Amino acid sequence: MGKENPKKPRGKMSSHAFFVQTCQEEHKKKHPDASVSFSEFCKKCSERWKTMSAKEKGKFEDMAKADKAHYEREMKTYIPPKGVTERSSRITMHPRGFLQPFSCSALSIAQKSKENILACSMMML
């Protein structure tokens, strides 16, 4: 990864992320010495999140809204350093995906043979 600007505001968190963070803090208080697999912990949190009512989720949604507002305020005043451009996280791709050397040569051969077929059919007319 490239160098991140330490002055850039961190991204906003979702309500689910706040829930997982809260669960993690509660678990550490109850079991300070226990080590837990992160993937297993996240699965259990997700199951618990799915069974929660909208009223229970409201607390975390409010936290997410407040964090989003805070992030947007910070981004209004944030000025990126000169010479650094924001990159899109999305990678632009060729319509057929990334072309490997073999597929490039196969594609050019197919295009040439298509042109030859068209040329032959035009000659027969």
C-alpha cells in the first residue's frame, strides 16, 4: 500500500462496525486473558446483529450518524497535500477483464482470421 496521509480524517464507521466494536470491548472486560479467533467472533456478532430489534440497533445507528456528520465536517476542512491526488479505489479494467499475454495474442489472431474470412467472402461476391 502507498503512504497514507496521517492528517487525513479516518473513514466513517457503520452501525454494524460500532456494534462489533462494542461487543469486542464487552468481551475483553469479561474475558481479559482469552484469545478469540477474529473470524469466529465476527460470525457470532453478525448472528447477534441479525436477531436484534430495530430499537436495539437504533443506538448504534445514532452513533453511525454522529460519526458520519463528524467525518463530513472534517472532510470540508481537509486539504490534501500538493502533488497527491485521490485515487479511485475501483480499478479500471478492459471490457474483457485483464488481458494476459496469451489472451492478447489469441485475440489478435482471432481478429486477423475474422478479417481474412470477411475478405474472402467479399472476393467471392
